Amino acid sequence: GIDRNVKVLIHIKILKNGEIKNIRYKRRSGNQYLDDSAKKAINKANPLPPLPYGVDSYEVGFIFTPKGVL
């Protein structure tokens, strides 16, 4: 079993066209499976819809846990 209290924080940059770039771990969980799964989930979502007019890029962080995304 995996510790239900572990979490991984990943930071990304979204380009104007919706492409995800600069996927970086800000904090690893200590569980390689959770860390890899979180990164794979972000890669599967690539590309996102284009950003609204006038927005050149956007940076955001996600917290992944064994229960889901916070």
C-alpha cells in the first residue's frame, strides 16, 4: 500500500497555443510511481485548448495525491 498522505507538486507553463512546456517537479512525493504517474497525466493532457486572446503564456502548479488532484 501507498501512504495516502504523500503528494507531488508539479509546475507547468502553458503556451499561447495550449502546448504544455517546462514540466518541473517542485516537490516529489518520495514515491516514484506517484511521481511518474503525475507527470504522465500531464503529458497525456498535452496540448490543452489555446489560451484566451491576449494571454501569451500561463504558469500553474498541480498537487497530485493517491486520491487525485487537489
